[in-house]
Amino acid sequence: MRLLVAEDEALVRDLLVRGLSESGYVVDAAGTGADALHLLRIYKYAAAIIDWRMPEMTGVDVVRAARRAQIHLPVLMLTARDALADRVEGLDAGADDYLVKPFEFDELLARLRALLRRSPRGPFKTFDLGNLALDQGTRRATVGGQNVDLSRKEFGILELLMSRHPTTVSLREIGLQVWEDDSLVIGSNTIHVHAGRLKRKLTMASIRIVTVRGQGFRLETK
């Protein structure tokens, strides 16, 4: 899942990006409100974490502009402002939840998971294809009930392929959804290398990853 973190304090932003990445998310970061809105217009995010106080545009203004542009995604607003009127303003602007600084990272993760479960795009899901199962909530993949040890990139590719089965997922979409910087992988063989490792780990599965030459990958039953 791809997330947006918009926070002008570099230290806080870096801590959030690192923590969320270690939790299995693909994370883009913005240091200004204008940059955050620009990214929201380009990418399809599962959720956004947006600080209230940012240069160029406040977090509230970013959320208002996103909602006017029909950009629908869960938004968790971060702020040091804990007055009731401020919370109401943020929620009325279109934020879905509110976390006051300073906060514990575990609480942020819990609130994020709750937002994703309530998202109109659907909660965390479990995908089952033959004897292969993938749980988005626990981020575990199993074959015949046995855990498959996957890297974050391998899990992201498999998650995307299972969610789009039986269609072919393009290399560009895999790059956008699984890599932090898609420009580093589009046009290279990086995605193919990771997909090859994933194929080897799924040899006992009743499905296989098929390369569609010049397009991408899809899943087929054996």
C-alpha cells in the first residue's frame, strides 16, 4: 500500500517515513502543502498523514483542495493544536481522524489501520488462490498453510498480482505501487529480478507468475 506523509519538520517526517516503511508500506513524503497536493493529484494513495501547520498551504487547505478535486482517501491529520474548535475545523475540512503531537508511533499505526479498515476502497483483505493465501492485515503469505518468507518488495508484487487476478499488471503500475521511486525501476530489470525471486519462493503453490512480454505479470493456476 502506498501512503503519503506531509510534514514540514524534517526529523518528524524522516521518522514517520522510516517507521511506516519498516511496517511494510510504500511511502512518499512532502515538506510543503503545495507538494502534498501535487502528489495527491498524481498518485493513488491508500491513505495520507498530513500535518496541520505547513508552508505554502496548511494541511487543512490541502485536505479541502483534495476533496474539491474529488480525491477520496482516508486522511489522518497531525497537529499540536488540541482545542475542540481546531479539531472540528480539521474534521469539517475532510480529515477522517486527528492525532495530537506528541504521539506514540504505535498509536499512529493503530489509527492508520483503523482508517484503512473503514476506507470506502475496502478493509484489509485476505486473498486466496488455490493453496496460496495473502493477508493484507498481517502481511503474511502462506502456501498450504505454511508461511512464505517474502521481502517487502516481493510481498508488494504478490499483493498487487493477487488483488488484480486474473488481469495483467503492468510494469509501470508495479513500479508505482511497490517502489518509493518508480523512476529507479521503470526501464530497468529490477522488477523482473524481484519477480524471479518471488517465483522461486512459490514453486509449491498451485498458481504461478506468468511474464507477459513487454507488458507485465499476471497469475495463472497450474
